[in-house]
Amino acid sequence: MSDTPDSAVRTYIEEHREAFLGDLSDWLRIPSVSAQPDHAEDVWRSADWLCVKLKETGFPVTEIWPTDGAPAVFAEWPSGDPAAPTVLVYGHHDVQPAARQDGWHTDPFEPEIVEGRLYARGAADDKGQVFFHTLGVRAHLAATGRTAPAVNLKLLIEGEEESGSPHFRALVEQHAARLTADAVIVSDTGMWSEDTPTVCTGMRGVADCEIDLYGPDQDIHSGSFGGAVPNPATVAARLVAALHDADEHVTVPGFYDGITPLTDRERELFAALPFDEAQWLRTAKSRATLGEAGHTTLERVWARPTAEVNGIGGGYQGPGGKTIIPSSAHLKLSFRLVAGQDPARIEQSVRDWVAARVPAGISHEISFGAATRPCLTPLDHPALQSVVRAMGRAFGQEILFTREGGSGPAADLQDVLGAPVLFLGISVPSDGWHAPNEKVELDLLMKGVETAAYLWGDLAANWQPSETA
């Protein structure tokens, strides 16, 4: 445990809470919507605003890093201790589009506090969760009497996450020497619920492809030629049908090779979460669960790889019948990947699998998009344990564990920098990311501040990166 006094941290946070929320509200008023060209200047304004505020916080280095799209913000605050670990905090300052007519009760870019909740676009995703680090590091310094953090602290706040991070990996590769870190803290995530604080230990990766199948040079009469030439729509259907076996295992050869399996302890921890499958199904707008045999629903969406059909088409789609053999068919597939799977290897396996199943007389093209690698931090990693202890002190209760079924740019940081990725977020499902009336629970936001205040001292006191390299 670090030497940061809990009472001193809480007192400092309470004394500065109002000013902190005022600053955050000012930032939330900037409509930094990266997906809309009309807001390009606002994304730059957001980056400028954050740079100024980080400088006011005490960071001696604050810089705007341009990309071929929207700008990122980098900040650095050396510890002064040559033995201190180096930690990089990741988040993003761009937000999803929002307009009053989408169903917002108020202007989405005019923050409003109602019954302990701050409503605004970006309140939870991700400006609120980025900004709690500013008050957190100040509380850490005030409570310990330090003039610099107990760790070498760096921030990289992206400007294109809500647009798919198209230039993020190139940015990380370009500045890899400046971004060198022993651990990455991602504050763009959430907890299980208000009553069940949790730490995420990993995210799945993703690879996706499109498959075009070509048969006759044009649509042809099914009476004259049906049953005598191959039908690309039939081939598409057979590919889809062959993708899984009766136990919902993916049939692509080598698909599961090298996977890091769930440990018994991880299964126990997943089972300890208050999971209501019926409620989960209502959220999913579905009527039954289905997935890989031998695994629970949470294990399937967090810790197992998947293959999904995202789209299938070919032939006549209009009203009534049209008796043809279509000239082409089309498939869209995506593969969620877990630790131990290499996207490049999966891509080649899928290419080989498709080629082996396309009959003579059908030509095909297959193209893959940019893949995202999975990331996973073992439960016993010392840096993860520091996050858990810091969060436990802030919340005053046991911290449980989750994973994230989706994918994000955090894996690029792990891949390029070779550092473990840890997740520190305080958002809850009701915060409504990407939805109208997005909000953040202010009490939880302050718990994020408090966790950050404890974390830097705990990492410095309890982790020697050389021991886990």
C-alpha cells in the first residue's frame, strides 16, 4: 500500500470538487465530434483546451500531436525518481454525434447536473474519465507532500476514437520512443454496476472480411440452367452453414490454436458477478442464448473467440419471384479474437478455409480490414493488483473482475509499446454511451479521482517492472 493518507485525499477532493466540475463542464461544451467534418475545428479546440488545463494541473510537458485526421494530446510529468515505473494513461477527447432532436432532454453540449448526475455528451465517454486524472494527481501530490507524481506519468488522449481510430497506430509507432511505458492505464471503460465495482482485465481483438463470389457472367434462367451450373448464392449459404459445428465451435482449421485458456479462478470470479441472464437477454433484444458449448454466457462474450455473419446477400431481393441463378453473392464476416490469437494467422486460415470450399466454376475475392489485436493482463500481475488495491480503498469494498467483449485501440498500445494494459474506469451501463442523455454519476466520478490519487503511490511502492518483464 502507498503512503497516501485516505482522509487527506478525500478532503482535498471535496474542497476542489466544485471547481473540477466547472472545468469539466467547460470542456463538455466543446462539441468535439470527430466523425463530422463540420466539427473539425471543435476537435482542435478540445485538444487546445486540454493542453492548457494539463499545464495548469502541473504537467511540465503538454503537446498537441497532429495526425492525418484529428489531433491527439500528449502530456508528461517525470517523477524525479530513477527507480519509479513509467505509466501511460490513455483516453480520448472526441465524442459521438449528438443533437437535441435525437431524444435528449436538454442540449447535449450544455452540461446539466440533476440529482447527482452530470448530463452531457462525453460526460462518461470519455471526457469525464480522462479529466478525473487531473484532480487525482493533484490530490496525490497534496496528500503526500510530493512535488511530482510517484511514477513517471504520461497521458495520450486521442482525438479519433469515436471514428474508429484510423490513424492511432501510426501515431503510436511514430512517437513510440516518447510513449515508452512500463504499463498502460486505459480510462475508457466501465464497471459492472454502481454497487459492484470491477476492474476489466482484457479486451477481445477483431478481424473482419468481405467475400465476393462470382458465378455466371450475368443472372441466368434457373429453368434453363439450374441444376447444371454452380450457384454463387448457394455457395455463400454453404459457407455460412459450415462456419460452425453443432456445438457452435468455429470450424476454421487452427482457429483455436494458441488461445490463452480461462483459469479456474477467472471462471469463479465471473460466476461471482450478479449476472441476470434474463435481463441481459432483454438488453440484447433476444429470446434465447446460444454459443460455444461448455461455456457460460459471460465466458462466451468476454473470453472466447467468435465468428459472426454480419451480412449475406445475392440475387433478386425485390417483391415477388424471379427465377434466376444470380451472377454473384456477398458475405461479411467478423471474428472476435482472444489472447493468444494472431490476427494475421487467423486471416490466412480463413482465406485457406474459403478457398477449399469454393467449387469449380465459382471465383471469389476476399478482403480483410485493419485488425485489432486482443489484450489480456493476468490476474496476478503486480500492476493490476495496484489498480485493484487503489480502487478497493476508494470504494471501500471488494473489487471483482470483468473483461470486455468488444475491441479498441488499447491493444495497439500493448502491441507497439510491449507494455501490459490495465483498465481503470468508473462508468456504469446506465450512463448511456453513444445514446441520448449520456451522463456520469458524480459520486462514481469522484471515486475515479480518489482511485487515481492512490494508484500512483501504490504502483511506485509495490511494483518493480524489471521483476515482471
